Amino acid sequence: MDSIQLALVYDPEDKLAKSEFEEFAMCLLDDKPTIYRHKTTFTGDGDYTSISDSELAIVREGLHTYYELRVPWKSLMPELQEIQPGTELKFSMVINENDGVGRVGYMTYGEGIVGTKDSTKFKRLYIRE
């Protein structure tokens, strides 16, 4: 199935291990928009694979697929309850091409998701007003 993977971390002082970040994916699973976590730094009791307070829409129109996602920051990163203008995050994204026979291609913005999981290869993302 085609999908989009997103990874991000709040690490303004570059002190976290390169494997400590949040990664999640969204896709159409049985024709239902689905979001799930691949990896997380959340700890404690609970199922952290799902992001229940998210809003996700995925629409296919011919050869095009459109994704729209809304998630509260507190659900994405345990250390960041609110985002302020000027906040710097590290971010990476992969768009996967998979029509049911495994991934046949992908495009990335940043690195660190495909292959080695490494947040030092993510891009810097600056939050503005």
C-alpha cells in the first residue's frame, strides 16, 4: 500500500541518541484512513502505536492520492506539550510507492527513515506564526 512516513524530534541541544525520535505512517488500510506509530519515546502503560486524537483523510482520485492530517503536538512528542513560534524540530518524510508487492520506490524530504534510523540526518523545521 502507498503510504507517507513522518519522523520528528524535539532536541534543541542535540543531546538525544540518534535513534530517539517519533515515527509514524499513514495509509489506506482496507480502504480506511489509518495512522500508526512505528517507533516512539513515549513510556508507561498504554498502546502508543495508535494516535487516537488525530484526524486523517486520505482520498484517491484517479492516479493521485491526497493526504490531510491533523494531530495535537502533545500526541506526537512526549516532551513537547505545546509548540511556540521559533521552536526548532528535526523532521524527515518518506512517500512510499507500494501497490501490494512491496515498496517499489520512494521519495524523501530529509534522510534517516529509510535504511538506518538516524535523526542526525533529519532536516531542521522551524515553527512560525
